[in-house]
Amino acid sequence: MKLPQKYMNRQAEITASFLEEMNKHIDDFMAGRVEEMFHLKDIAGIMCLHPVHISNVIKLHTGFHPCHFYEQRIVEEAKKLLSDNTLTIGDVATRLTYDKSNFTKFFKQYEGMTPTVYRSLLSN
């Protein structure tokens, strides 16, 4: 059964709203205007929607769970921070609310290389 157009438009609207709120929050976090990273339930609260509903709608609309977009953005921020050679890998991890070991695993999962290898490729 095909979904009516009005429901498909609402999926796009919810997805766009989620991405806008997520990006705004991460911008605020990276700028130091907020101290803690939000969870999906926090963004859902801002949007006045249930987190499970948001997850289902975004997954249906994009094929990805909302965490996928969150993690992609964190990887983007990590790459920016890693380009600053004055920061250690531990500093970057801490800035992104990870411990060094988990950050390395997280980064390698998404980029296929450790932060150290990524940084060395930047300097070449």
C-alpha cells in the first residue's frame, strides 16, 4: 500500500526539522553555548514529538536511523578538530564527550582508519 502524499510530506517535514534541531544543537555545543550533547529524546522534546515516532518516521523516509545523522555530524566535527595539530587525540575525544579509546573505535568505524592515521594523511 502506497502512503498518501500528505503523509510523505510530513515525513520530509519531520526529517528536516530533526536535522535542523540536531545541527543547531551541535553548533551550540561546539561553540560552548551548551555543555552536554543531546540525546534523541531531547531533540524530540524540542519538536514536541515522541522519540520513537521520530525514529520511525526518519528511518522510513531516509532508510537511516536518526543516530546515523548525529554520528555523521560528530565525525565531521572530529575531522575539523583533528586538523588542528595543537590538539591531542585525547583532547579531540574529550571535546566530543568520548574517552580516547571509544573515540578511536567510533572514528575508525566511520572512516575506516584511526584518528592518528587520518591526521597523518592530512599532514602529507
